[in-house]
Amino acid sequence: MRTPTEVTQIECVATCVTSTMSQWNSYMDGTTKANGLAIRRLIKKHLPYLYDALALDFFNPYEGSCVKKEGLLVYKHSGIEYFLKYE
């Protein structure tokens, strides 16, 4: 599965900070490497408030650590994982 570039909607369901360890394990179970640039573009289009809050116009050294699985994208910024459900 490739990182999706076209989705109808995205919702930020949690971060690693707001999740319990069992929730985090559930989110991360079965993930594979994702294209962080593609996820950033989806965030800009569907979640502009998050894009601005994270200042994603600037370089993000964690972007290479993004992962995905069916229905879920995980964008990493400043050591925090943002769990994004998509359709």
C-alpha cells in the first residue's frame, strides 16, 4: 500500500501524548513506512489549523519517521506522533 495522496477527509484522533500505551500499540501495530511529504500535503489541505500550529512550512527532521496502515496515517513532528484517520 502506498501513502495515499488523495483522500476525502482526515481527522486527528489522538497523539502519542494523549494516548495510553495500549492505544499507542494498537495504532502502531502493523504500520509500514510512509511518505511524510504526502502526509504533510494532506494535512495542509484538510487540517490547515494543524498545519499552522505545527509550522509545517519549515523543515521537520522527524518527517522521515512517518508510518501508515489502512485507514490511519501517523505524522511525526518534534518527537510527537499525530494519529490521523482518513477516508
